[in-house]
Amino acid sequence: MYRRSLAQMSANEEELHEMQAEEIEIHTLVSPVEALCNDGRIAAVVFERNILESEYVGGKPRITPLPGSRFVVECKTLIAAIGQTQDTSVLPPGVERKDNAVFHKADPLSHQTSRANLFVAGDFAFGNATVIEAIADGKEVAEEVDLLLMGRRRRKRFVDVKPAGITGRLRDHDLVDPPPMPVLPVQQRGMTDEVELGFTAEQTDIHAWRCYLCNYKFEIDQDKCIHCDWCIKVSPRNCILRLGTLERKESAVGADGKHLAETAAPRYYGRSLPDALKFICQEVPASEPERATYIWIDSDQCIRCGNCINVCPTGAISVRKCDCVAENV
Ligand code: SF4
Ligand code: SF4
């Protein structure tokens, strides 16, 4: 039950999608008016319908109750509210805070508050996000607490890069509709039941194959490439480009005076420099292959099918697997 329309909901698109996937009914333009009890237990809630006005209050349209629109919905359980801000009253006195956010001492990634031995993580630190982010945050905090207690960092992280073989991924895997998550019928749900029932082994397989295996990096050794274009001919999409030049040109200087490669590179932090160079190297049309100086694999487009490796006559294309690893030291 929501007092305005879907367009004004604070919930994001993904949350709305999940609600609909779980067959939860959403009623808009209604407000609760009264809870009705029977023998001291909740029995029903009275609602009334609203009209959206053209005047805005706090960034949202003002609502006016529609006269004579009241209706009753029976219920067994009533959840009065779902909090979406941190309860900072649990913090000890002296911890710096502003607008309900807890200040980190220096580096936000340290998770440390202005009190040296007090750390915050997850939604409490950064506002509402996903469970996955909260778990990752919790792991980082555990390492920071360990550093504080032990006086040295006992865990190191690095990217392990090693040669790999063809992945077996096919273009067909892009075109499979992901099976929807099976859910418990609404009528059978109790307060503690798991709504999502989980995928079968076959459904899991389909979902897993949709993974683009982004940690596999296909690259072309320019010293071995003879510009035969065979890899381009068998590529399933626009993943291999003929680029015209690798020279730094004056025309590639942006309005701020910085070279475009330098401007683009931070946006591509963590990826290889050629990704940034895409912005200053013009793609050569297929009709003018002689102008190409560089045959380049666009990792954003690559679906890791291995077609290019299979046809390359000079063995110029290689694939490496990159894994983030954390180890005790
Ligand atoms: S492995 Fe990547 S770059 Fe090579 S053909 Fe397949 S999609 Fe294109
Ligand atoms: S198939 Fe090999 S040699 Fe031919 S253009 Fe592609 S990378 Fe270069």
C-alpha cells in the first residue's frame, strides 16, 4: 500500500521488479487510516484513496484524501514501518556524525570512525545498499580490526594472471532467456517462509552459462598479427576492431587541455590502457583495411567464445585468466 503513485516511490527499479517477481500486489494512491483489532489482535486496516495534487511538497506531489473512498483490508499481521536510516543513538558519545552519517576518521575505506577502536560497515556506514555489498564491507572491516589489533596487515590481495584455454562459451548462451526464480505461492506464505525456492540444477546451469566470464582476457600480440582479418570474419559481434592509429594527436586534446587518453584512463581504472586508447584511435572501415595499424579486441564486447583463437593462422591471440586472490601472509 503506497500513498502516491509508482513514479514517486523511493524504492528503486530493481526492488520493484523483485516485488513483482514475488507476486506481491502493489496498491498505489492509498493511505492507512485506522487499524481494527479483535480480542486485542490485529484484524484489518482501513485505507482511503488519494488524489495527487499539482503542488509539490518535499519534492513529491501533495496528496489529498478522496472523500468517501474508505475501504477495509483484512490482515493477520501488520508491519507498522520499515526503517531506512541508521539509528545512530546506539553510538557512544563523541563519535562525529553529520546528517545521520558516521564520519570515518580519515580514509572511508578504513571503516574507522572518529573513535579509533570503533568501526562501521554496511548500510550503517554508507546508507542502504545490497546484502552482497554489506557482506563485502563486513569482510573489509574484519581485516581493518585485525590490523588494529595485530599491528600489521596479515592478508594481501593481488590479481593472479595466468594463461588459460578456450572457455567453451557460445554465442547461443547470450540468447537464452534466463528462467525466472520459482516462488512459493502467495497463499502458502507464512511470516518465516522463504519465498524464493531456488533454481533446479538445470536452471542453474542456464544462468551460469549466461556469465560473460569477464575475468578471461583475450588479447592480440601485434608482433604476430598479419592483418588477415580471419578473426574479424568469425567474430560473433563487433568485438574485434581495426584501429587506425596509436599516435597521440593534438586533436585528441580535450577542452581541459588534457590528452584524451589521460582523461579516459581513470574512467577505465582497472582495465588495460588500450581500453582508454579506444577514444583516440579511430576505427577503420572494413572497406579500407590497408589503413589499419592495430587489430584490437574490445573486452566490453567479447563474449569469450574463442572463435578468433581457433582461426588465427599465426597464433597471435592468447587468453589469460585473471583472478582476485586474498592470501594470509
Ligand atoms: S573470443 Fe571474444 S574477441 Fe574472440 S571472437 Fe569470441 S567474442 Fe570475439
Ligand atoms: S586472425 Fe590473427 S593474424 Fe589474422 S587479423 Fe586476427 S589476430 Fe591478426
